[in-house]
Amino acid sequence: MSAETIVTRAPGEKWRPTLGLVVLAMLLTVAALPLIGLSFVRLYENQLVRQAEGDLIGQTTVLASVIAREIAEDPARDALLGPAVPMPDPAAIEPALDLTTDPILGRRPGAADALSLSSAASALAARLAPLLPPIRTVTLAGFRILDRDGIVLAGGDEVGRSLADVAEVATALQGRFRAVMRVRISKHPPPPLYALSRGTGVRVFVAMPVLVDGRIGGVVYASRTPDNVVRLLYAERGKVGLALLLVLAVTGAVAFVFTRAIGRPIAALMARAAAIGQGAPVAANPDSRFGTREIAALAHSFEVMALRLRERSDYVATFANHVSHELKTPLTAIQGAAELLQDDEAGPGSTMSTAERQRFLANIVTDTVRLNALLQRLRELARAEIASTTACTTLREVAADLIARFTEVEIRAEGALDRPLPLSPEDAGIVFGNLADNAARHGASTVRLEATIVQEALHVRIADDGPGISTSDRDRVFEPFYTTRREEGGTGMGLSIVRALLQACGGSIQLDAVERGTAFEIRFAPKR
């Protein structure tokens, strides 16, 4: 049978995913982790925006301080200063832009025409213009220095034009700091991967007022595009691609290992189970190609279970034949005697003597007694197959019970008498009672029980001083229905019941070779 066994679901049965589907889902999840990570880029973009805002705040604050000192030391300071404005809160300015809640304004309005600069403003612009190029080179931000009226003194290509109508600049001309986000317009189209990020289309603008003695002296207007994770990833797209290939390779390797170590062995085990169910032979040693240790152990346990069930089935079939044979003999005898008695009715015309009639009746009674004995033994055997493994007793209690039951035989017990036996008192009575009864019926006068501990296992030896068992019968003593006392009512079931009871509790029994009498040794598994 092919390992690709299809398991169908019965109507109304609860749906359960296959192992392959579970493994596939796990592998796809692992493979998708890098892509899922990209979706979480948005969580970091807001922090990147605030980082850009914080950098601009620090840079414009320093530049505003430099400009304020230049104006304060300029002889024409009054011409450079505007009206008085409310002094801002002395607390530090903290980044406050939020990409998720704050509006993203449109593109910054272009500069408007303005009146020509005064001589004092032109002189100030000449002194400040050299400061901006090195700052721009290091910070990668755009800076513009505006005068008290919002006219660009330095920075960019809008010198001499007015930005007073720009919202953030207008706020700064009133003495208050303001930061906004505006749509970023790039000269080059962004790579397709940038579509995953919202921050790539945003530029942060800050307007820092320049204050001298409570009067507005100008504005430092700066802008910068926040750092972007996707842009960095795109710049490293070669390495990202290599990492993706590595993830796919590892995922494929994991899938291969899962399939070889789990998927195929389980499919093979399912096919094996189906084959055994259809009558295929059971192997004592299962196939060793069952992947992991756990699945190999499962396969071994399954094969052992199947082998035992097959052996049990054979045993039941053989036992049924024995039972039918044993029951057929007395039933045939009873039927024949009854028919003879029925044909020869008692009376004047009877041809059967009273003695013959009594003999037939005695045979019927004898065979009935044998049938009752056989049925009793069968019930004991059935009980032995499902013997309790939780109750226990001791050999001392067993010896006391045997002494009370078999007064015609001397019972001696020695050794580890208080070591618990994994048998209930009733089952122990059946096991040791059968052995003692056999000894008594074969002429023994003494039965000796000796308990010893061998490597944590309990061994019990039962020996008698009877005539012993002949060599020809030694190999058949545990065979069901085999007896040398059939005429005396023996059923041949006693030792079979003893062995079944011991096997049910993990024990075993064997016949020992001795010079005189009979000796059995019972072994119980060590405690766990």
C-alpha cells in the first residue's frame, strides 16, 4: 500500500488539520516574518519624524543664538530689530510632531517678492551667509535665515524674497516656535519599495524665532526629511535579497527535515496500520526508517501491539478449539446415556437392569460435574485475563491462607515474606492454591515457599516433595486442558490460569528441574 494514504472525514466528524497542513502553516509563517517586520516599519516612522524634529530644534537653537549675538553687537541693531513680542516659556522645546494625528500640510508656498534689503540687513546677511554651507553639509538639512520681516537673508536661492506668508514662519515672527510636516516633493520618483512607508513623502519644517531683548530679530527656518527604514533597506537591497534567499533556503531545509522525519514516517505508519487491518503479516522488528526517536518508538509500540493482538487472536482460536473438544466429550457421553435411558423406559418390558441404569445415571452425573468444573475453570481463566494490578498482598498472608486450606500438607514459608506481591488476596489464593492443590493431589506431604530479592525483583520458589513430573510431561504442563488426572476429574486448566494471572500483573512462572519433587519459580518485575 502506498504511503500516500488519503484519510477521509466522516459526516459530522470534527475537522482536524493534517500534520502536513500544520507544518506548512508554520513554515509559511516563518518565511513571512521578514515581510511582516516591514509592516511594522510604520510604528517606527513617528519616532524618526520626532528625531528629525529634535535635531532641527537643537540646530536652529544654536544658530538663533549666534544670530542674536551678531545683531546685539551690530551698531545698527535698532534697524535690525522688529517690534517687541511676548517672551516664550523658558522650558525646553520638546519634539511634538505626531505622524498619526498631526496634519501633513501641502507643499511649502513659494517665496513672494519683497522690498530691497536695508544696508544693515545686507551687511548682516554677508556675515551670516558663510555659516550655512558647512552646517548644511554636516546636518543634511536646509537652512534659511530670515530678517524681522520674513525676508530671506541667507540660504537657498530665495535670498531677498519674503516667506512671511508661510504659516510656520508667520508664527515664528510673533515670537513662538513652530514645527510642521509638509508634503515632500522629490525631483526623482521614489523606488517602488517606498510605497510601504508613509514617512518617505514627509519633510519636517521648523521655524525658530531669533529674540534680542524681547524684540524679534529674525527667524531661523530649517527643514529636513526624516530618516526612513525602507530607504535604508532599499539601499541595501542586495543584502536584503540575499537574506530573503537565505530565509527561503532555511525554510526549504526545515520543510525537507519535517517531511523526512515526521510527515513520511507518519504516513508510512498509517499505511502500515491499514495493511495490518487488512490481514498483512506483522513484523516482530518494525521498519527502522521511522524518522525521529518518538515516531520510531510509536512504530515499535504499534508493531508490538499488533503482534500481541495477532498472537492473542491465534491463542483465542486455539483455545476455542480446545474448549469445544473438552466440552464435546462429556456432552456426547451425557447425550448417549440419556438417549439409552430414554429408549429403555423403566418397567416390566425394560431390557436394562437396575445396575446398568444406575451406571448410566452415575456417568451423567460425573460428566455434569466435569462440565461444571470446566466452566468454573473457564470463569477463573477469564477473570485472570483482567486481573487487578492495583491490589497487593504478602507471602506471609498467602502462607497463612494455604495453611488453613490444606491441612493435610505441611506448608513452610521463609525469606522476604513481607515484600508486597502485585496480586490481590483472591488472585494470590488462586495462584498459590492451584500449586499447593496439585502438590497435595499428587501425594506431596510438604510444600515449601521461599521468597528472595534478585536485583530489586521478587522471586518466589514453590517446591514440594511429591513424585515429580515425568520428562515427557514437563513441556506440556502449562498447555490448556492437558492433564494426567482426567479420570479423577482433572481439567488441565489450573496451571494455565496461574500463568494468565501472573502475566496480567507483569509476572512469570517456570518449571525448574529438580532431582526430587516438583519446583516452580515465580518472578515479579522490579518496582518502578
